[in-house]
Amino acid sequence: MVISGGGPVGLMLACELRLAGVDVLVVERLPEPDQTIKAGSVNLTTAEAFYRRGLLPAMDEVVQQNFAQIKKFLESRGAGGPKGAIPVGHFAGIMVAATGVDFDDPDFRDVGPAARVVVIQQQAVEAILTGRALELGVEIRRGAELTGFDADDEGVTVHLGDGGSVRAGWLVGADGGRSRVRKLAGFEFPGTDPAITGRQAMADLTGTEVLPGGWQHGDGGLYVHGPTPGRFLTVEFDGPPADRDAPITAQELEDSFRRVSGADVRVTKVHSATRFTDNARQASTYRQGRVLLAGDAAHVHSPFGGQGLNLGIGDAVNLGWKLAATIRGWAPEGLLDSYTTERHPIGEWVLEWTRAQVALMRSDVRTKALRRVVDDLLHTGDGATYLAKKLSGVLHRYPIEGEHDLTGRAAPDFAFADGTRLGEHLHDGQALLLDLAENTELPETAAGWAGRVKVLTAKCVGDAAPTGVLVRPDGHIAWARDDGSADGLDGALRRWFGEPA
């Protein structure tokens, strides 16, 4: 099994596959981890994925180290809401504070310790996942560039830049928005062309002391300043850059910052910088034979709202167990194709969400008027709650057949009488059948799937819970009952975990 791309998505996928006992080789073009500025936070569903694999403590350790800088940013004028209020996110730079959100809304399931938006740089996420991947036995080859591949019915031969080749059963392209795997395989990649040039940098600056932090709109575009000293972002509606690969100079960054802020800003040294656009495209399918796509290789969009990393981690967690089941030979028909069926609609939503934000960031008088209306709406209780639900991912529901309202949704983090919670029982990446009413019919029904599905008999504390729940390895519910029966369980086990042994 070969994964092209050693960023967070490729590494998360590699970890999921290793938990299932699959040998994995990750080939990464860059000799060292990419230090380019990228995502600065992860949403609730990504924090939940880390929690379910025992990685949340490592993430929290990084967050605590950076808390002073984060607190200063939240107290700036750009953070939205009362001073110091923690924002749940933004829409087109309109920040919404957690104080305005109704977290008692029934759509906010109990996620236990993962109930947070985690402010953490993508480089730190990658470092955490690299450590875990190595612990699990993933082979990571840095400085190894995929230059081509030949796929047939039996597998894929991957060609590398050093002239060598690797034969594997499957290839996953997690190699970014300009994915070589996607292009060589000929995946259709429809979408919309870019209208903006964005620049993001870490640099030595002067002249920013008079500028408010956070998202600031002006006649020339917009900028974001903070939370880390020297970090900023500019957006101008002048079309895509003429040469996106040309080195970014201090002069280019300085000129852009001045145009959008109107301030006498000077950039004296560039530490890290990148350009981006609002190019919005998605592969028509995420699978062609033995070649699959995940993360930015499958879908690209502007970075607004920070959804790219979250979307990619969701891809990895959804794909990992399904691909492992296919490799190990027990996957039921159609299981691997359900990866596209379940994830493609969420990718489409993210593309639409980011397109709408770019449209609302324009500086003409009509768009400014519309932005003020949206601002007012998002600062109502219903508006803030709606935004928080959309950004957190709690509304995502996979199209899984079943009568119970929980079917297809991510499982609540049930609290058990022995002091444990559901997430703690998912660290090994296995499916879990919860017998919450001491019903011997449930474990008896699942006995034929031992080794694929664990059974946990437990008592829930707190709110009323179903009597039985089948949780897939990705944390989504495949079956649930309230009446103590096992009706439908055998069919759900066969649908997701193949024929009994």
C-alpha cells in the first residue's frame, strides 16, 4: 500500500491503515516537513477524530504552549463579540463568538473532551501524526517523489524520482491541490476558476502597531493580522497571480499589505510565505480502480474558514478502514465505493461555502451592504448557532440506511458507568457494538464478526441512550435500536463488515 503525500491527510490515512494491520509506505517529495503557513485551527470533528485515536493530549500540549499569543489575538478588535470572547469561527471574516451560540441545541451531540475549536498550526498537526505513524510502523520516505505509475487489475507499480519503483496493491494520492496522482490517473476535476490572489506570510514587519488585529476589510481588499506576531494574510480581487510558483519577495508582500490596509507597513524580512487563490474544484469520483484520492488531491478551494485540513482528515478516517477491509479480503461489495458516496457531498458543501465567502468579501458598495446584513444575522442567537453547527461539522450525516435518528451520524461520546467514555474504546480503530441493555441477543448476533467488530456491554449515565449501537471505525453509527431488540443488526453487520467468518 503506497500513499503519495506525507502531509496530515496522508499521515492520518497511514495511521488508520496500520491500526488495521496493513503495511504502508508513504512517499513524500519534500526532504523535510513543509514550514509554509497553512491552517491555523481544527474544528470539532477533527478534534473528535484525534480524541478517538488517543491523540488529543498531544494536541492540547501544543495549544497550551501557544495560549498567550492566542489570548492576545482573541482580545483584539477583530475577534468579534465581547473582548476576549472565544470565536467559534468566521464567515467571510465575520467572527462569531461562542457566547452567542446555543450549545444546548440538540444538533450539538455530546463529544466529550473533544468539545472545542483547537487553535493549532498545521505543522504541529503534521508533527503529531508523524510521531504516531512511526510508532505504528509506517515507513515514511522523504525526498522520494512519485514521478509516475502503472495500474492494472492486480495492483500499482509506483515509479520514483531516484529511478526506483515500488509494487503495491493500491495507491492513494494525498499529494495536494496540484496532485500528480490525480493528473496522471486522469480524474475529472470540474469547478470554477480563481478570481483572487491571496498572500500569507510570516515576516518581520514595522508599521502594523496602529492596525487592529483580526479580519479587516478595506476598499482595496482585506487583511488578517495575527495572532502570531509577524503573521498576516492579504486578499486582493485582481485575478490569480501571473506566476504562482515565482518566489514571493518582501516587496510584493509589502505592496499588497499597503494596498489593502492603507498603512505605511514595511516588510523587512520574509520567513515563510505562500500565495493562494479561490480556485474551487472537486474530482468527480475519488476512486478509479486501484487509485484513490484524499484531501486536497480530491478537492481544492480557498482557505477561508479553515475547512481544508478538516475535510482532508475526514477523508482519511472514512477511507482508512474501508481500504483496509478491502486489502484484508473481507470488505462487502460496494464498501470502497461508499468512500466517494459519503465524502463527495461534504466536499461539495465546502466548495460552495468557500465560494460564498469570497463573494461576500468584495469591496463594492453592494457587497458591503450585504455583508452588514449577514453580520447582523450571524450575531443573532439563531445565526451564531447555525454558523457554529455548520463549521463544526455536527450536521454532517452519511446516507446510511436505518430507521433510527442516529443512523449515519457521528456517535455521541457516551459516558459509561465505569467512568470511561465511548471515544476511549475506539483508540484501536476497530468497529464497536455497544450493548447498553445487557441484551445477550446483540453479542450472539455479532459473534460471527469477531476480530472485525468488538462488543462492549456497558451502562450509560446521563441522558437516555439507545439499547444498542453499532459504531463504525470512523465513529459513525451504522445501526441503533431503542427497543432492546437486535432487529436489523445482522443486515448492518453484513453491509459494513462482510459475511460472518
